[in-house]
Amino acid sequence: MISGGVSFYLLVLAIKTLPLGTAYAVWTGMGAVGVAALGIILFKESADLYRLLSITLVIAGIIGLKLTDSH
């Protein structure tokens, strides 16, 4: 509950300096990467090549959005 509130507060802060679409994409993308990483670490979910490559592509997309930000 607290971490969700903190996460949303950080999204609000990000929207002050980033376009809404970029901020939301970064917020959701990092959430997806975090959940996938925790699944691998805590719940011994598969860490096969395709899964790790997919996580890497999400991170690359987040970086690309930030680098192309016009602010």
C-alpha cells in the first residue's frame, strides 16, 4: 500500500518535467520489469533467454523514450 502511494507520488513528480506519455510509459515499464525481476528472484520463475531478452527490450524502450524526450 505504501509503496504504491510512493510510486504514484513519484509519477506525479515526473509529470512535472516529462510529457505525460513518456512519464506513464516509464512508470509502467519499470513496474513490469520490477515484477518480472522479483518473480525470477523470489519465486524461481524461468530466467530463460527469451524472458531476459524481453525484459532488456522493455528497458531499451524506456531509455529510448527518455532520450527522445523534447523537454
